[in-house]
Amino acid sequence: MEDKTNVMRMFDKHKLPYTSYSYEQDENTTGEEVAARLGLDPASVFKTLVTVGASREHYVFVIPVTGELDLKKAAKAVGEKSIQMVKSKELLPLTGYIHGGCSPVGMKKLFKTTIDRSAERFAAIAFSAGKRGRQVQTSLQNLAALIPFSLADLTV
């Protein structure tokens, strides 16, 4: 049995069901490759993106790995004039996670989180378990028990 990540421990602590997956991955593995390795619909596998707004506030967006974040839609969803992606080197000190292993659950600080509305189409979505090569899959209802989030149309 592989070590549990902090994300998995949070689900366990709150007695929330999830499925965990492990797979081989490096920093060049795409989200579509992850979905294929796990045998999941790529539209149900989500990536976690961290941004900074014109106000200097940080925001987390969770979108399908097949999609691209629309910065205008994202800014509108959180009431910002504009947002931009956080630089990779800022990710670890800000969130506690590295690029390719960023999860919306268990960040150092709770940031305003918005999930792409397409997630509602699935009984469960998969996202990073907080380490490269680890994913968890759970329902939006279970995720909502751990972190507050809103839903919006976020992709190009």
C-alpha cells in the first residue's frame, strides 16, 4: 500500500469516500495522458490552476485537463478586473504543492476556489491528490464538505 497523501488523509478524517489512483508521471505528462493511464474520461479529470488577481488576491481554478482557462471568464467569476497565472516557482511557497501535483484540497491557505461548471455532468471528478502520480476521484458533494467552492464557466 502506498503512502497516503495529505489530501487522502483529509478525506479519511472527514469520513468522505474517494478513489485513489497511482501512475507513472513526470513533469511532461499531460492531463490527457493521465486520464488514459487511469482509464477515465478525460473530461472528468481536472487540473488545479493557481492565479493572482489585479488586487493581488490569489484564486484557485479547477478545470478539465482537456480545457484551457479563459482568463477573462475566470476574472469575471471572482470579481477581478484581470487575473494571471502564478509563476511555477511561486507555487510551492504559496500552496505547499509543486507544479503537476497541485490539489484544490489541503493548500497552506484556503483560497477562493472556482470549479468549471462541466464538473456537474459527472458523478465524480478526478484531480491531483497533492503529489505527481497520484489522483483522487470523488463527487462534488464530497469535495464541498472539505473546501468551499463555486461553479462557473471557466474554459476557452
